[in-house]
Amino acid sequence: MGLDAQTEVAIIGAGPYGLSLAAHLARHETPFRLFGRPMESWRCNMPDGMFLKSGGAASSLSDPTARHTLQAFCANEGSEYGPWDVPVSIDLFRRYALWFQAQLVPTVEESKVVRCARGPAGFEIETDRGERLTARTVVVCIGISNSAHLPDELEGFDRSLVSHTSDHTSFESFRGQKVAVLGRGQSALESAALLKEAGAAPFLITRRPDVEWADPDGERSAYERLRHPRTSIGIGWRYWFLTRPARPFHALPSAMRKSLVDTVLGPFGSWWLHDRVVGQVPILTGWSLREASCGSGQMVLHLERGGATKLCVDHVIAGTGYRVAPGSFPFLDQSLRREVYWEYGSPRLTYGFESTARGLYFLGLASAQSFGPVMRFVAGAHLAAPSLARRLAASRRRAPLLAAEPGCGFEGVGSRSNALRP
């Protein structure tokens, strides 16, 4: 059976990065097709009532005209807006992103890519609606999809007993239940607060001896602004470095990049969340989960902190974040996946966001190992989307791409036999 259509660029994923890239490609008049339900992860994997960790000034999608910002949307809608001192609700952000999409990327195709494989003229793509097409370039922008991390101790239990924070859009079903929330980051803390407000009895459990909270943003003197510049992800010169054009971070040794991605902007709670958790939700600090078991319809958590104790709950929610792995991209054909060099579970990318599979690019969370923790936030789209759109527009007239050698263009990358390193 032949292919139904052709396109220059296929974008897989219609979240903030996919929509931002599409807007910039349209500006460059580069043909593309964008696949995915707009803002699907934000609509299906985040609970109603939550707020973004980033402030309003850092929560706009990347628009080549700079006219379709969150601030502009709030002005049009009459919603309250503040660059740093007004929390952005998930409901507001969803409405804003869908407005952005309707204005700048009206041609989103709400179908799911189920297979992407190397073909003679680039890539062959199949969707869940049965369409088959070829694309010279593919950009993967799936965000947190398929990357939720569950601790090994909680694997294998029924989802009625164990879940991840991304499994919930509401906590109303837990009313009257005793729920353990593991973690000390924003998703764990906010889930605990929402559970309490929904009438559940949550407990927050963290291995660390304390929970960290961000300081509220306020007015700062010119001297303080110079000494500690504000950036989209934090205050200070360290964050300034991490939000600049990505070449300096990209040039760091891989182990140093991993350390920065793992530790910079680590688990903490936003200032506006503090009073909804502290004094409202019991926090068990310094306790590690050694083992979990199930009995009489309840979960039994075996905790350790010097000594050992047991905690029986109706449900366990893991607020343990996300980890990219080769399995996060099930639509990539196995042979294509083998062309990608995986570095600490993420695709190793060139400075132009291209993987070792020539013509296959990754943006968003999957690019954080190569470009830094800013790629975990909406703000990273402002670095990635314009840069990649310019590159793709400039390469339109190149000869069709051929099958790639896995190590081509990467110093120190091994042969095909070790290209699937975790």
C-alpha cells in the first residue's frame, strides 16, 4: 500500500513545544503537519485546581510575532496577570494555549502517530486513523507522555491502590480515604494539598530531612537586580547561564550536564503553596520506602529511618517525577530507535537538536540532558523553537536524507552495538 501524502516536517506532539515550533515554521513558510491532541498532557495528566510552578512572565509559548503572550491573553479575557507574583492556574494556561493554537496553528491534526520508521525518502509515518505519509524531517515534542516514574517498590500493584500524580485530573474520588503521597517536589506537594481540600486524609512522605520552599517574589532594588538577575527559571547568575543560547551547556561533559539537570531546580514547593500544606498535611520527613505490600484492600508501606515502621493506607500516589527512556517513544520503529544514541536514557542531540538518527529531532523534556533544565519548562520553547525552525527552513532544499550512521557527527559515540545504552 502506498503512502497517502508527503510533508517537509512532521511534528509529533501538540503541547507547548510542538505548538511553538509550528508557529515559527509557519512564519518561515516551511510546510509541516502537526499530530496530536492540543495540550493533551496538560488536559489529561494534570489535576484541575493546580497552578504552574513558573510565573506569568515565564509561561508564554514562543510566538514569532511576540503578540500572543499569556499577558496579552489575560488582557483580552480580563483575567488577573502578574509577571512573578500571581500564580498561573492550569485552567488559565490551558485556555491560553488553546487560544494560541487557534490563532497561530489552526491546522493541528488530532490523530496519534503509532509508527515512525526510516524510509527511502525520509521517514514513513502511520497514524491511528490509518493514514500513511512520508516526511523528510520528524520532530518529537511529546513532553512528559510515557515518562512518569514509579519507584521500583510500587511497581506491579493494581492502579486502584498505586498511581502517579499524572494519572489524576481530580482527587474527588479519594474523599474520606487515607492517601500516602511520596515526594517533596511541586507535584507531590500540590497533590497533597488538593487531596486535603477534596476531603481526603493525605500523608506526605519524603526521604529527605526537610521540604524546601521558594521565597515569594517581591520588589528588588536596581543593585539587587544586577547582582542577582531574574530569569525565567530562577534568580541568580547560575540560572542566567542556563537560560542563554544553549551552546555553553551543550559543550559541558555529559556527566556534568546530567548532574546539573538532576540538581538544579530540584524538588521544592512554590511560595504560594506553603500555607496549603504546612500545618494542613502531616509531613513524614527522612523516611525511605523499603518495601510495599497489599492486604485486605489496603497498601502497607514499610518505612525506614534508623528504625522501621509500617503505614497502612487506602492508596499511594507517587509524586516522583518523570524520567525519559527509550521506551518513552513507543511509536519509533525499533530499527530507528537503534539509530539513536541514548545518553542516560535521553537521546544525545547535536547543537541543532538533531539526534544521531539523521533527520530525527527532539524538543522539550527529552532534550534536557543535552540543553539543560530549562527544557523541562515552557520557557525552554523560546530557546528551542526559533532556533530549530530557522535550521529546518534553511535545509528545505537539501537532497533527501539517507539512513544515518549511529555515531555520525558525535565525538565519542560508539558503534551500533552499544547505541542503546541506558
